Amino acid sequence: MPGFLLDLDGTLYHGDSPIAGAASFIQWLKEQGYPYLYVTNNSSRTPEQVVEHFAKVGIEASPEEVLTSSQAAALYMQERKKGNRAYIIGENGLQQAMRDAGFESVTEGPADFVVQGIDRSFNYELLAEAVSRIRAGAEFVLTNPDHLLPWNNELRPGAGSIGASIERASQTEPVVIGKPSPIIMNYAIRKLGLPAEQIWVVGDNLLTDIRGGIAAQCRTALVLTGLISRDTLQEQLQRTGVEPDLVCDSLTDLAVKLSEEA
């Protein structure tokens, strides 16, 4: 039986707008009894907030079906067993994931970790505090490497851009958690409970979703509903060197192809 690790923005919705066929695809997965998990690099939302957003675009989900890069960062930090003092640069999703995992948010004194996600109030003082703690021995954890994020039909700096400034100033490479990192992919595979070769990683981004799926030895399906269109597909495949197992115009197209394959 196949399982599915599903990307969100560009695959199931565009911002507040649903993508045609996305809700029907999720219903098809439920009817077939196929296990699935929503896996997102977005560190700003809690799983509950992800579910609330799904409701706006017509998809019924539960928080247990969501794995965020913030949750994966917390799991990684717990497994490191270095201590529970964390200097946190990030929004609600990251703050909540750290609290849920038992980490103490420190504003003064040393830290065991500097963990950073998207933070739209990031400033020089936060940069200086993070760099000081990393140079004093804190482990630098970056929720996701995305340098740019879609925002109201334009691109804005993402968590990876903030991370680049901290990395340059601290002269320390972060541990990257989100896609295409094997860290989040392995947690997702473990949570789904299937062998990697039985899992389809579905997304619209060759460099995060598809590259992450390939690295985790999953099967991969690129949907042309987000970053890449039919017109730009060949150029993107050549530029990235990333080859998905399937290229589908939509999730509806993917369901048809998988049904034919079964």
C-alpha cells in the first residue's frame, strides 16, 4: 500500500486560494485507505493553525496529520540531549513547538541551541544575540533553508535568508531541518510508518520536495500547480538536475496515473 508525504503551498493551495482538485485528491486518499502526512517547511504556523488554514481552502484535516519544520527541529534538538536552553528566533509555530518539547526560551545568559525560523520582526539585536551564543558554543539549528517565500504575488526573504546572515556573522554552518534535509524527511517517514520505497513525496518544488524525496529514497511526483509550469518544466529540470518519477499537471492527474498503475 502506498503512502504520501504532501507539500502544502503550491500543491494544495496558493495562499488563501484552493488549487482545483486538491480537496478531491485528499478525499480519494481517504477512500483508498492510503496513509498520508502533510509536511511543510513553514515554521511560522502551529499544526492547529495549518488545519485552520486548510479549512479555508476546503480541506478537512487534523493536527496529527501535520509535520512542520518547527516540530522536526524540536525532535532533532530533543534527540541531541545537549540541554533545554534555547535562544529562539521565530514566530508562533516555532515558539509553540519549542514549548511543547520542553525547551526553555532564554533571553539572557548561555544557550544550548540557537534555533531560527522565519521571523518577520528580525533585527540587528536578534542577529547579534544569536551570533554571540553560537560563538560561545550553542548549536545553530535552522528550521528550513528557503531563501524566498511567495507573498501576495511577489517573493519575500525567507528563513534561509535570515539564516545566511547568522551563518556569515557566526562563521558557523547551521543544521538544516526542513526539506530537502533528510532530517525532516526521516521523521515524516517514521511517523507515516511505511518503508521509504512505498512512499510518494508530492510537491511543486524540485529543489525541496522532490530532491528531499529522492534523498530519502522515496518515489516522487512533481505537480505543475505551483512554482513550475509546463512551459518552464524542461528548463527547470535541466537547471536543477532533479528528476522526479512522475510529472503531473495536477493532483487529479496524479490520482489517475496512480490508479492506472495499481
